[in-house]
Amino acid sequence: MSSSPAVFTLLIGGVRAGKSRRALALAHERSSGGRVLFVATAQALDDEMSARIDAHRRERPAHWDTLESPIDLADDIGGAAKQVEYPYVVVVVDCLTLWVSNLLLSLPEDVPIEAGVGARAEVLATVLRKCAARGTHVIVVTNEVGLGVVPPTTLGRRYRDALGHVNQTIAGAADEVSLLIAGLELRLKDRPR
């Protein structure tokens, strides 16, 4: 395991802002040659998304473990993190943006965001805090979608609101939060020293 205390980091920003690249760099830095778990939330629902997933796979080292978890993120990470014999030094979650989309599309429209997505975000935050408390560096990637125009559809507005709630929950639980814009990082929150 890494000799420095484990850190729970949230990387947030717009599309193509450099979040995933920064997450990979942090994972390399913090792993010190130990095991890394990359948790992917994307689903290859069309050819274009399949190509994006393949490109992301090629960016990460082949010796990292990959866990595909489009919906049951907290359960899947919690189960993987309990491996006692060979624990993970770093867990990277990329990304909450697609996870929230997957959740919303799997829920009936009449389920309130707080019940369907908000409660799961609280459980996820607890699982990620436990991972960090056990010595695993946690790096989570998400998009900020609340800076643009108001979506014209009900589903678009539900998605924007749900992701905003999830981002606030995870940011509140994280030790560090950084905003990425055009590949540049601005620290928003630091762990107290």
C-alpha cells in the first residue's frame, strides 16, 4: 500500500476538460505499483459509445482491473474493495455522469430524484469514504452540467437536477475536489492538514 494517507478525490468539469486524463495521472501517482481498480459506468449502447469505451480502455494500463458497473455502483465497489488478500491501492470511478443517466433511465418517471438517485448517492458516498478510511485512494470523475442552459425536456431537467444533487453529495464526502477547465485544474476543496 501507499505510505501516504489515502485521499478521496472528486474531479469535476465540463466535457473534454481533462478530468479522465487527470484521474489516470493521479491513479499512477498514488498507486506506487499497487493494484488499481478502474470502475467504468458507461454502456456500449451504440457504435459511437463503443468506440469511446475502446479509446478509454487503450488509455489505461492493461494490468489494472476493470469493473463495469452501470447501475449498482455502491454494491459493486463495496464488494471489490473487500478483497482482503490483495486489496486495491487505488479505485477510480469514471464517471458519475453516466451512472446518473443509467439510473434515471432505469427508474419510473414518477420516482422522485431523492428516492431514486439521491439515496443511492448517499450510500455510494459512504462506501467511498469507507474505502479511503481503509487506506484506498479513491478518485471519482463527474461532469458539471448545471452551468448551461435549462434543458427543454422534462427528462433533461430531471437529469441535470439529479446529477447536481449527486455531485453535491460526493463533493461533500470527498477530501479533495478539483474543477477542470481546458485541461487546467483549480482546487475547490482540500483535506484539512
